[in-house]
Amino acid sequence: MQFGLPKDPMLLLSVVNTKIRDYYHTLDALCEDMQVDKNTIVDTLKGIDYEYDESRHQFV
């Protein structure tokens, strides 16, 4: 995939949750396909009080 993820945390949250729900089904799969660091996404979204829920496969 040629497109990067947004830098804005709220937009990142929306894009990541949508991509996980509709295309990738796990954060690991999204990160592998898009060649992005999982910790970067997790840390960015922790900054706006969202945590990745492994059982639900989404940030809540």
C-alpha cells in the first residue's frame, strides 16, 4: 500500500479502527501491510487516551 497514515491523532484513530474493522482485522496485520511501527501507533493513540483492545481488535 502506498498511502501513509495521518499524523493527526484523532484522524489516525478513525483510519486505523476503520482499516482494522474492514480490511485487516488485527493491528499487527495493518502494521505489517502498511510497513508502520505498531508501537508508534499505540503510543500516539495513548496520548489521546485510547488503548488497543486485543479482544475487540480496536482502539477504545
